[in-house]
Amino acid sequence: MHKRVFLVGAFSLLVVGAMAGCGNSSSSGNGSAPGQPPAAVSNGASHVTGSHESGQVSAQSVNLNLKVLTGTMAGKPGWPKIEPADVTLKANSLVHVTIQNYDDGAAPVPGNDNQVQGTVGGTITVDGKQVSSISFDNVAHTITIPAIRLNVPIPARTAGEPYNTVRFSFKTPSTPQKLNWQCMAACGPGAMTTDGWMKGVWTIQ
Ligand SMILES: [Cu+2]
């Protein structure tokens, strides 16, 4: 009798272990998975799949995809553009940003704006390589949000690639607010001062 109970118990442990192994990673093995709702997010941004970083199970996480277009691509030579410029994100969430940058022209940046600031880990990846700054003379644009001390320098793509890819993650504030971002690189006087081009608003709700 005892033996049988033990076997049943062992079997269900195995099942729980197997379930934990193929989905969310709860490495403690204590079987807390069944009570948790699926980590789905329904705010318009796409749900993160394949997020296997442990320890971030309960945070809402979304993907945000941006493109840096040259002025020519955007239909206005001399007016590079980051689009979409205006996005809406939920408060208290982890945002995984992917930027496709088509611009191969560097532009001067002031002060420390070639340094990464305010991202998870204080780093970004450029074509998969993790860095915490971009060399001063190779910054094409930045996404800079003073209110949350976020600064992401985007390096010019090289001639051999159609675009480069910058990735980073950051946490949105816990309260609704409007975050003004702007590009600090001197990439074009018109674009830099015009909403929807090299500046915009990320609305946190
Ligand atoms: Cu710019």
C-alpha cells in the first residue's frame, strides 16, 4: 500500500517536472506552474515567444519593432525617420525593442550620448553583439528619453548590410505618463525638431 502511494506520487512529480521543462522555466521544481495564467499580453503589441530568461515569469512583456529610415526612404531627403514615432505601452511592463536601422550615415552626438543608459543590463546588442556604448564617431541616431534616463545609441549600418539590428529591453514606468523621446544625433535639423520624425511620444498607460 505504502509502496503504491509512493509510486503515484513519484509519477505525478515526473509529470509536473516534464510540464515545467517544456514551457515556462520554473527552475525550483516546486510545481507552482498550474495556478499561473498563461503569460499572454493583450495590448496590441505582440506577445513574446521563446522568452526563456528565468526570473521574469510574471512581468508582462511585449515586443516593440522600430525602423530607422533614411530621408530618401521616408520620401523626404535629409529627413531621416524612426517609425513608428508614437507608440503606446502598458505601465510596468518589460519591453523588448528591436530596431532595424537602414541608415549608414553617422552624425555627431553631444556629451555621453554614445553610451547606453537605462536598458536592462545597461547594454544593447548590435547584430547580436552585446555592447554598452557605440564609438563616438559611429552613432547614426539615438533614442533618448530623459524622463526615464534611457539612452540608446544606434550605430550606422555598414556598407555590406542592408540594415543593422539593435536590440534592447527596458521596463516601463509603473504609472501612466507620456514619455517624450528624441534623437540626440545631429542627423537633420528638420527631422530632429519635428514630431513623428526624430522625436515622438511613447505613451504609458
Ligand atoms: Cu536621428
